[in-house]
Amino acid sequence: MLYAGGVGSAKSYALLFKALTHIARPGSRGILGRRHMPELHATLWRDFFDIVPPDWVKRIDRGRHSVEFRNGSIVDFVQLGDPARVKGPTIAHVGIDEATEVPEDSFRMLRMRLRQPGHPGQLYAATNPGGRTHYLYRDFVDQATRGHGNAYYRASSLENVFVPPEYHEDLLRSFGGDYARRFIEGEWVDWEGRVWPSFGDHNVLDAAATFIPPEWPRDLAIDFGYEHAFACLWVAWDHRVSPPRMVVYDEHVERRKTLREHAESIRLHRMQEQQPFLGYQSAWADHDAQDRHELLSLPPDLRIVTRPARKHQRALALAAMEAAFRPRQDGVPGILITSNCRTTIEQWLGFRRPRVIPAGDPDAVVEHNERGESIDDTCDAGWMAYWSRIGGHFESEPAYQPGMDDRARHRLFHRWREAAER
């Protein structure tokens, strides 16, 4: 079964309550997973212990991310990004969070393992919707190709009555057009045209007239590359507003240079900054890229210690940036960039979807121009920096709060359980 819905529609909690219905069957063996382990650990693994009755649990193996229960059932929390890592013995059930991120081969492999004797065998998944070429749309939504026995449920973000009213108001202000259809209404939508149509002249500041207060936190955002250009953006955050306003105030974008040469340019930039400040708080980068290890091996005066960028849910991250490019209630956009960042401005204006959507990647973007030059380097650096700081703002789930009265707690758990038992 597949449950697709907008952000904040209690998908993850419904998934976990569904898992409890299988765990209650003595001796069941199951898997709960996401594509990447950091996100798995920060969501399913953490939230699972908020809802599982403590007296059910016999043993927790935190090193292997495995839980054994008193009735003999076992649940393993597994990273699903590599199909080779999901092979194993038979299981009774598997729950997948943010299923649109999981490779189709991993999904098929898990379905083939659902044959533990004495158990019905069920795969249940929760996700924000993707495009109409995604394999999940084909398997669960499209009536012409939907698999026999595949159940599908959809929910809008606005149906969740357990989040504050201002959360819904913020969503409606933040998302428009196709982004709202996907991330609020929970519809499966194919993208068209520019990725960030709201980005324009109103986001560009005159570099010569822009002063960034020294107390504003500052980050670096790095997208590694050689033929595909290396990009580094300098970002400051205005925390006087919520969510913080992002200001991109410089760039370094070059091809066919070594990491040492890039590190020297970044160091020179730091020495030449005319406005004093407290130093960079974070250098965000893709930690799956091998190049980051070379940065750590450079001499101390060139070494850059990076933090893993929050790079899951790229489609939602791009939508959040599109929303932030529009003016807020104070009349100022949530993302600004200074006029000296010419390459970044050009790439952000030209960031677009392909005319023909690839079957295997419904959220694909155009990465090269007609001359074969990369055109998305600063786009990747920008959205990873923004999402790493702001991402949690758009992922609110209803949660049990200390001090919640019995009636509210009962309504909350009843809704979660009802969704799980569908």
C-alpha cells in the first residue's frame, strides 16, 4: 500500500503505526527504511521510540539499528539507497519512508523478500508525491498500469488538524502553482519550464551598496567538480526574521582546476573580505563526493572541514527555494543575492526542466547547455545551503507534546492509528 500526501500530513507516523500492527504478530521479521542513513536515523529511528509501547521492547541494538520485541518479533532499520544492501532472508513486512527517493531496484528486491511463513506479507510506503513517470505512480496510482492488490491513499496537508493554524497559513503563502499541487494537495505532478520562475531582478542587490552585519552567521556552500565546474558560494543569514533570510554575497566558479587551487582561492577570499565577521559556521558539501576527503588532506592553512549537506528530498528543497524567492509580508524576498555573483544569477535564471521527462527521473533538471558546459553548479550549491539550514521548517509532523491533555492525545493517536490501519 502507498500513502502519498503533502508536507505535514502525518505520513511518517501513519507508517510507524502500520509497522506496530505487524510487530504485534509474534515472530514477525520486518524492515523500516529510507534511502539515506542520516535521514533514517533522524526520522524513523527517533520517532519509532516515541510511539512503541516500552513494555513491548526486549532489546535495542543501536549499533545495528535493530529492535527485538518480547513476542519474538524483530525490526531492522535499513538504508535502502543501494539495491545490493537490501538482499537478505525472508521478511513479513517492510515500511518505506519517502519512497519516491528509493531506487526501483531496491523496491522490487524488498517485495520479493515478503514470504515469511505464517505472515501475510505486506509492503507499505509513505511519501511526498513525485512526477507521473515515477515507478510508484505507475504501480499504485495510474489505473491503466496499477498492480493487482496495490492500495493507494492520498491526503492534503490541510487535512491535518493537529498542527497549528499558522503552519497551514505558512504553507499556503510558501507554495504556489504546481509546487502547491504536489507539496500541499499531494498530487502527482510533472514539472515544466523554469525550476525557479519567481527568481528575478527583485532578488538582486547592488553589491557596492550592500552591508552585511558582522554578527550574521555565514556559511560556505560547495558543489564539487572538475569538468563539471567546482562552485563555492558565500552565504549570510539574517536571523531577525523567521525563517532566516539567505543572502548570497560572493561566488567562486571554475572548471579544470585542482582542489588545492580552489582551496587557495577560498582562503584568499577570506583574507580579502573587507567587513569583519566571526568566521564561517558551516561549509556545506555533498559528503557522498570523494573530493571532500582531499580537502581534509590539504595543509592546515588550506584545509576546509565540511558538513554533510541535507540533500534528501531535492524536489521539496527546490520548491522551498522557489517560495523564498517571492517577497514576504515585509516586502523583501526570503533569498537575496548581490550583483557581483554573475555566474550564479545566470545559472539560477536558466535553471530549467528538460522538455522530455526521463522515465527514471521525474524530477530531472537540465545540467548542461548546448555546448556541453555545466549550468547547474551554483544551483546545487544554493539549494543544499538553503535546505541544510531551513529544511526542518517545512517538515513539521504532528507530535505528542508533554502536557497535552488526554482528549487531545487521544484524538492524535486515534488519527495516526486510523491512517495506519487503512
